[in-house]
Amino acid sequence: MSEAWGPHDVGGRTGGPVDLAEHDNAYWEWQIDAMVRLALAKGLITDFAELRHGIERLAPTDYDELSYYERWAKSLASTLLASGAITQDELDGKIDAIRRRQKIESSS
Amino acid sequence: MSEPKFKPGQRVRIADRTPLTHHRVPAYAKGKVGTVERICGVHGDPEKYIRGPGEPMQRVYRVRIPQIELWGSYSGAPKDMLEIEIFEHWLEVAT
Amino acid sequence: MTDNEHEHDHARTFQPDHVEPTSEAARLGLALRELLIEAGHYSVDEEQAMIAAMQGASPENGAKIVAHAWTNDDYKARLLDDGANAIRELGFDLEPYEFTVMENTKTVHNVIVCTLCSCYPRSLLGMSPAWYKSSNYRARIVREPRAVLAEFGVNLSDGVEVRVHDSTAELRYMVLPERPTGTDGWSQEQLAALVTRDSLIGTQRELGGDK
């Protein structure tokens, strides 16, 4: 068996029992899913393969620790930063704003 | 699009290479030999994932590989199979 | 988009009814979403229409196709030969994918996985279960399918050939489960009600019926 080229290439690895618990998407997960599909529909990304490429380039520890839609978010962010559709400053500013909003939410 | 290079029933080997970009062949299938189960049409080559006019297209085959060929120590029945889709440029005739 | 619409969307990007995640990566996703909406790349209305469409797909779609195949041999033959076109015949709008339906028989059991990324026939089955996306399922089902199937309660004798389908490229798969015995004369609606999501993925083999 040849070397895997990314942390996504898990076929044939050993592992524990499959966790059969059902999990409905949280609303934010639907929002991420819709965002990626709309980004494709609007031409912000050219192909789903581009999203997959970004996921496959995650550090193995990130890949293993992030949930499914968190990986999508990370990948889409790196693609849109690279294409110039968004800037790092805009993104940092927005993350700060959300964090402040969440602090106010949680303390109210 | 040219004629399919392989036909159902033909023995094929999957290339053993690891391009440093997105590709659709998992490590466990690289270098393995199987049989063409069916031809699955023509699709955009995911290794050139910039879609648009003139996008490079590739024929896709479903390849059937005995599980005992894939794993050194397969614990199931000898007739168990794995099937996987492989793009044409990853296949060569196996003898 | 007019300025008014823009403001409207801006106000609606934050939806206090829904709990927001606090992980760094999820917050990154929310930030991206708000940036893209505020820049006018898409609207909240488009987002909500997309989410409604995604939530509208469920295994009932797959079940209808199965019930149709169980009651119509010609249709079943077309479904197994050219899944996508046979499915479109019944009016289902497929994503732009080839579709292949694999038939379970007394001597063959099919099961689906996507080891590289979790591709799933969402238009026919809805959202994939969490376990389908898990590393343990993706890693192990290709190498020890019988052991993994046993965890789902599917115990297969050596007389049954297991076929694992790794959905790595442009195709989507669905399993056509065996019609349960004791269902002669049942309507398509009654039959469809027997078909479960897991039986369409292949992690369930026996379906209920009039035993």
C-alpha cells in the first residue's frame, strides 16, 4: 500500500467501533453547507474539488480534531483568502465582532 | 471523446503514484489489479479542478478488486469484492 | 442588490433563535458567511431556500424508487442498468451525478462508503448520518466490512459475497435491498414504508414485512 497524501485518505486504517449515534445538523452546519453550495453556484469557488483540496491540505491534527463542517469552513476560508474574494483583515474583524456578540449573549 | 481504452471484463492495474494535489485514488488501491466492471461515462478530471470551457475530461471506470488482493490479511470470505471508480489516466492493462 | 436589501440582509445575518457555535473553526465559518452575505455574494433568502431544499431530501425518495423497482421488473432492470435515467423517470431531480444502483440478493450484499471525503447520495437519501462521515467507518468498512456490518447488526455467512463500493469520484450509489417475504400484493406505499435509510446504504439487510 502506497503512502497517503493527506489526512483524509483513511481507507484501510485500523480504528475503534463505529459510533452509531445519530446527530442532526445544527443550524450553523446547514448554514456552512449552504454557503459552500452558494459559493459554487456564484463562482466564488470553481469546483467542489477545490474545497476537497483545501480539506486535504489541513494539518493531520486539525483534520482529526475538526468536525465535518469545521473542515469545510477552514477550507473555504483558505480558498477565498487566496483568491482575494475576502481579505485577512475583513475576516479577523468579523471574527472579533462575532466573539464580542457571543460574549454579550452568554453573559446576558 | 475518444473510444474507451478498456472494456468490461478486462484486467487493469491502478497506477501507484502520489501527485501532490487533490486526486481520487486512495492509497490502499494504488498499484492494485482488478477487473473493469463497467464504464461510467466521462467526467471532469479532478486533478485539474479549474472548471470551465475546455475543461479536461476523462473517462471513468468502475474497477472490481478481490478483497484478498487488497489486504495482506483479509479476514472475510475469499469471494468478497471492493469496487471503486478510477479515472482512465490511472489505469493500464494488466497481464 | 439595492442598499435597502443590503441593510435588510445585514440585519438578518444574525439569527438569535439559533445557538451559535463557539469553536474557533465554526466561528470562522460564521464570519465567512456574514462577509459573503454583506458583500452581496448571496442573500439570506437564497441561503434559506438552499437549506430548505437540502432539508427536503430524505430517504423517502430512495424508498419510493425501491418500491417501484420491487413491483415492476422492467423498471428494476432499467434501474440496475442505468440508475440515473431510471431515477429521473420517476421525476427526481438529481445532482449532476451518475447514479448507480446495486442489487442485494440472497448471495450478494452491497455496502457504500466514501473513504476520501464522505460523498453520499443526498438527493435521494437526505443528509448523511454522522457515522457515515466518521473516520472509523471510512477506514474500516473497506478492510473489514464483515466486522463493521456486524456492529450494525448485519451478520453475514461466508456464502454471501460482500461488495464494498468506495464512492471516490463522480458517481453516487444506492443499494436496492431485497424485498421482504410476505409482502405479495402490497401497494407501493406500503412497500416504501418498509425501506430504511440504512438499507439503502447497505448497513441494514433485513427489512420488516409480514413475517
